[in-house]
Amino acid sequence: MKKLLQPAGLGILSMILMMAILWPWNSNDFGENREIRLRNVGHKILLASGDTTSRVLPINKISEGEFIILFESPFQFEPNTLVKVIHAGLKEGIDGKENYRVNVLQCVGNQIVYGYQMSGHKDKTIVPCQGRIQPLDCYRIKIQFEPNQLKASNFSIPIFIGLLAFGFLFLFKKNPSKPEKEQDLDQSPSLFIGKYDFKYESYLLKIGSEEIELSQKENKLLKLFASHQNQILERDRLLKEIWEDEGVFVGRSLDMFVSKLRKKLILDSSINLKNIRGRGYMLQVD
């Protein structure tokens, strides 16, 4: 069965890759012609204000999803009409559930004289001060789009196939083997920490001819550190694994036992049981 699954998995993944490369992405996406559409929005704003002669200047692209529409001449606007004109001009190019913010700025001083937020979810759409005509002035309109505005239909088939493939492999996948160090712990009655020979089944630390006895909790805590040498162990994990059976987690108890272990590991200068501030501890072995 395993021999059949491996080529089957590779075949499915190859098919997904080919579909991603050859998939006919929608060439009418808003991302490819947004500057043109924004200029058209600016043109409609001027028409709505009664201006049929002045120009819309080149669109100023601030970032990937942020643009400013610039105008040659001053104009006035009514907020409700402005909202409708902008929305009508944008919805032709992107999904009807688009999210974007609009700010109308004065040319001098960049003060925001009007702004609103449009969301595909009506309860999140905020359009204030409708009906109040703004005076004739030099304005710039900044439109900021939220990321990932591509239509979902472009990606649905490859994503669906990918989920099926990985779900198939996950169901039949062999359980991953334990990390090497944890395997050693399960198969050997001792473990080396620097110059120490940690006899965890006997609750002993040996270095040279000297033997150091460990309490039950010291032994359990050191075994956890020894299986994750040079790795940060979070405080919450240490408390849970060492004190979970008692039903009470006491942070000071952890600090006290770590301090005891430090003293018992002091004979090897290459070992450092470090406190990682705000996270936990790490048994560092050079």
C-alpha cells in the first residue's frame, strides 16, 4: 500500500503544480488596470460636480494598494454622490465584496475634509455626513484597498484540488518518527549532558567518580531539558508537564527546581541552564 501511495501522492502534487502554472487567470482583474479605472472614477467625479473641461492628472501610486487621484482644477462635491460615483466606478473591476477606504484631502496642508469606509459586509460600511455639500476647493482623493482583492473564482479549483491531495496524503501518512534525541531517551537508560551521564531511571547524575542524587521532580524536569538541549522550553509547558498531576501550577516552584538543577550541573562549565526572559528556560550545552 505504501509503495502505491508514494507515486500517487507525487502524481497529484505534480498535477496541482501544472494547474497553477497553466491555469487561465482572469486577465480583467482590477489589479492590471486599476490606474485606468481610477482615472475614470476621477472623470466621473468632475462630471458630477458640473466640470466637463478640466483634466484628471496621472494617478499617484503610494503603495501596492494605495492610490491618490489628482485633479487639475478645484471642484465641489456632495458626499452621497461622491460615494455612489466611486463605488460604481470600482465595482466594475473587482468583486462586489471589495473593502476599501476613501479620504478626501485638501491640496494645501493635506487635511482630511471627508472620509468613509466601504465593506462588502454592510454592517461594516461607514459613510458619514451624507447630504452636506463641500465647498469649491482643490481636493485630492486617496483610495486604499485591503489586500487580496483577486476574485476567489480564479483560485478555487487549484486550492480545492490541493486540499483534497494533502487530505489524502495526511490520512494515509505514516506517523512521523520521534526526534532522534527523544528516541535515545526511550531506548537508553541514560543520557549524556555535556560531561554528565544522566541516569534518569536511577535518578542519578554522574560526572567522573561523583554521583549526584536527584529528587523525583528534579529528575523529571532534567529529563525534559535533556531531551531538548539548546532549545527554549516555555514556562507554561514546563509547568504543565511537571506539575499537571498535582492540579496546581506554581511558577516559583519551577524557578526553585531550576535553581537546584543549576547547582547540580555546576561541575561542567560548558552547561548553562539559561533563563529566557518572558518565555522560559533553555539547557545550553556548548
